[in-house]
Amino acid sequence: MSWTLACSAADLEEDQPYSADVDGELVAVVLTEGELFAIRDRCSHRDVMLSLGDVEDCTLECVAHGSRFDLRTGEALDLPATQPVPVYPVKREGDDVYVNLDNPITQES
């Protein structure tokens, strides 16, 4: 697995998505309920940054049309989005947070 530095753990606040450029790919890194998640920072319905949305119950809501995405699976839970968003492995090592883009946990359909 190829891990790439996404951000510092100090950049993250509970339930506040953080947009990170990981090798040219925008990834929303989210700390919620004590867990870290990394999801492509782009709604599958429209090209809107998911990191601008709200986190609730392990979901991330798109600010454009209200579609929610499961942070664990990337599944679109509400219309108008119907396609999932890739979710990536993420880990914390010391003060740094790393993401692996090579092996998504889930992928777009």
C-alpha cells in the first residue's frame, strides 16, 4: 500500500470535514465519533466539494442538493445522488494523517 500524507491531525476537528490534496486528488478527511474517514471530495451527482457539507451519524451531506454519503462505504443515501463516492483507507501515525489512494475501500460504479 502506498500511503500519502494528507494532513496533520491538528488540522482536524470533530465533525468538520477537511479538504486535502492527496497526490492531486481532493479528499475529504473526516474525524467523527473518534474515527477517521477519507472520501473523495466530490459529490457524484454534481461536481461540488463534499468537504463543504455537514457531518452527522457517520454521513457527509452535499451542500448543493442534500444528498448524504455514508463515510464508511461511500454509498449515496439520498437523491438526487445515485452513485457512490470512493472511500479510501486512512490512518494516523503520530501527528500525521495518511491516505491510500491506490486501494479504495469502495469505488464508483
